[in-house]
Amino acid sequence: MTLYAELHRHLGGSVVPRVLWRYFHRNDRELATRFPEYPEFEEFYTRSRSTLDEYLELHTLVESVQTAQALPYFIYRLIRGAYIFENLAYLELRYTPYLRTTEHLSQSERIDEMAKIVEIVGQASRVVEYPIVTSQILCMHSRLPYEVNKAIVDLAAQKSEYVCAIDVAGGDAHYAERLDEFVSLYKYARSLNLKTTGHLYETKDGCYPELLPYLMRIGHGIQIPLLHPELLPQIREQRQCLEVCPTTYFKTGTLEHIDQLKLVFDRCFDAGVDIAICTDNAGLHNVRLQFEYENLLTQDIIDFQQLQACQEASFRHAFAWQHQQPPSSLLSNLYSKQLTVSSEQLTVNS
């Protein structure tokens, strides 16, 4: 059984359409009325959008129901599906904790409440019957004030038992007017020994070389090989990994055809730059991680050797295991752990 590591998956975009629709009908009368029939909801939820900003608006729909009380409900189903249907051995979930706090509270009260959200997500992710190694990436946000984003960095440092890194999200085109602010926040994060990634070079309007020196991985980064291949030697020297999420680029209108990704992979492999294949928003896309690999393979974007290289890169760049075990040892240990749990389940069931 092949095991996978998922390095770029958003908590908001992880909820599969059926689970979200059922939650509406069990717990939210307003949203249940808005989406009375499942087929219409699935079509609305998973269809392609014209721009990244339009696509990101869907996250607000899920964030509105991912309250402290509801998070365990969603996370349990996420972990169960990832284990049973995706063979995930390792999963990093990223989200903005501030956007899961109680809306009517003051900003300072919501900042204080973020710690509870991180603990809830951390505890809910540890499901004994589905032994996936999990960790959290806390996202700063381009539309949140500096005070909140700094508090997110501080929280990541304080909750290292649950959090492996920080990120910045919210649409990379919106960083420009606050670029110095985000540079200072990433400098601060590195001073706290936090690992870092960031949504960057996803779109043509989101290319900021000023942020690259502070990132250990690059969220998406596809515009580097497409528009700025001169940066690839620098990326290789800094041992940065691109988190490439193929389906996303067609859902957001960033790319028009999958053939455009061939240049991304070819230039990165030629330059010795690692790529981790990810889903980004598996629920929003109704696409599991294996399909991302399979689709790239069957469409002749990558070959089997490159597929295996991307799988290994995912484990090698996994933040919660970095510098601890080589990928082959990690896979062996996790596979043994899963077999042990499965055997215990069989014994109990018999």
C-alpha cells in the first residue's frame, strides 16, 4: 500500500460537499433553506470560478460554520476520509484561527480565543482508529490587521505541540500594499525558530521576491518556473519546495489547461527543485490526493519516476518530521503503525 503525505490542505476547503450539506440540514436552518437539494449544492460548491478572489469567497461559507463547537465534527470526518480513502500517513492542515473565533467578540477577545481553537483542532485531529500524523499550519491573512497576524505568529510559537509552521493566505495579489509588514512578520517568525511557508507566485499578480528568503516552502509557486525561471537556481540552493496543487489552478482561472503544468514540472526537475503534489482544497474540488498524482501521470505531465520523486519530496519536506527521519524509514514506521492498529481493530471486531 502506497502511503502519502499531504503538505497543503486548507481546513476550510477540506470538507467534502456531502458532509457540509448534511451539516447545514442538521444544524443551520438558514443554509439548509438556501441549499435545499444536494445536487444543486454540489454543483455550486465545486464549480470553477473566474478568479482566485471569487474562489476564495467560498472559504467564508465554511468558516462561518467551523465554530469551536463544530470543529470536532468536521475534523473527525476529514481524518477518517483521509485515512480510509486517501492512504494519508501525514497531513498538515492550514487555516486562520482568528476566522474560527466568535464574531461578536472584540478583536482582543478573539485573539485570546485563538489558543482554544488551536487546541480543539489539535485534539480532534488525534483519532486513535485512524493513525495519521497530523500538524497545523497557522495562516496569517492579507485582510487581517497587523496585530492579529502578529498574534498568530506568537500563537504558533506557543503551541508547538500542535503547530509546525506559519503561512500567509488571502490571495497573493493583496500583499503588495503591506509587503514590508509581511516581511517583518516572517523575519519575526524565523527569529522564533518557526518553520515557514507562504502562498506566493500562485498568480501573475502575486510575485514577490522580497518574501522568498524567509520561506522554507512555497505555497504553489507555479509562476516561478512559468514566468521567472531565473529564480530556480536560488530556490534549489535554499532547498525550498514548491507545493503544487494542480486542480486549484483550473478552479481559479489561473491556468486554462493541464498541459501548462508540464512546463512547471519540467523546469523544476531540470533545475533540481523539489515539488510536493497537494490538493489545496480537496473538499471544494471533490478530488482526493491520489487523483492529483494519477491525472498528472495519465495526462503525460509527469512520468512514474517523477511521480515517485514528488511522493518522496512530500515526506522529505514535511515540517513535523523534518530532520528526524529519512522518508524511507518514516514510511516503514508509519506503515507498521497502521498495520498494528488494523490488527487490533480486527481482534476487537472478532
